[in-house]
Amino acid sequence: MTSGIEWRVEPGLLDYAEAVAAMEARVAAIRAETAGELIWLVEHPPLYTAGTSADAADVLDARFPVHATGRGGRHTYHGPGQRVVYVMLDLAARGRDVRRFITALEGWVIDALAREGVAAFTDPARVGVWVHEDRHDAKIAAIGVRIRRWVTFHGIAINIAPELADFDGIVPCGLADSAVTSLAALGRPSTMASLDAALHAELSRFIGRLTVTEMRNGA
């Protein structure tokens, strides 16, 4: 089911603008059928990104560069200790269902975190993937995607052991009253390599969720 999907883990810290340019080129190549689909795992130096719904008032302290980007959503933080997964898939071959794609991404993160010993969930009223922490819920993963001519890009960001104080420079995803957490803050001995392995182990299930398997009655 995952045949033909390239799995690439980028070493070191990757410049954000360089990553976006590479995604743009790959999306065009996928649409032109000159390149295959790609799951690209990266780590960025500290920065903030502003999605298409971003409000400038959500930048409280521009202690890091702020990059306007074409993904959906508002402001988020990327930095060392956070696994960013860029997902470049051809939805034209997978049912052209944007809602199903987002749900599948959420499920992929939840399944991978379960392998790391963390029970995560989604909330219809709040974007992203959440966990119960002490007496409140906290966000452990953000999702922001863009789709161009049915090819997806951008993707998900999962907090393994970033500097959580760096989120204080923004209102993350516009949710002023919501906490942000990480696997490290939850006491999990997870590493970038262990989370990558968990994501890879759940890749087939994620792709399977994108495939239309049910036929309508009488079809």
C-alpha cells in the first residue's frame, strides 16, 4: 500500500525557506508525474510560521523569525526537538477527500504516540492532537496543510523535546487558553529516532485510511 512513497529523514536542522522551496518543487513534479510521493521528516532551527488564517496580534514576542507560509491555520512554532513531517501525497489518486486526509493525519499521529506510550486524542472544537496533562488538556501536535491541484504539502509537527518556553512568543494556533506539551514534559523517554520508527510502523495504516474501500449499496 505504501509502495512508491519515498520516506526521507533529513539530517540536522533544515532552513525553513529551503524546505518550502523543496516542497513546492516536489509538488509540481508529483502533479506532472515526474516524481513520486514523499514523506519528509525534518527538524528546523527556531522560528514561527504564520498560516493563511494568521492574525498578527498573535505574535506576542518576535524572538525568532516569522515566516508567512501558505499552509492552513494560524501561528505555530518550529524548533529543535520537534519532529516536522511534510506529507506530499496525490489525493487525486486517493479519493479527493480533504476531510478524510486531515482525519487520517490525526489518526497517524495518535497511533504513533500510542507506540510511545502516550494516549492522545482530537477535539472537534480545537485543531491539532491533544493529551491529558495534570488537570487540563495540552496540545502535543499541530496540523497545517496545503493542497494544490490535489497534491498535499506541509503537514504535522510533533513535540518530542522542544524548548516549550519558545511557544510563549506567540498564541499557538490562536488558542490563547490552551497549553502546549511534549513527550519529554510527559515523562516519556522518546527520541527523534523512536518517534520516526513509530510513524513508519503506522504508515501503512495511515495510507489505508486514505483509500476508499466501501462501495455504496447497489454500486
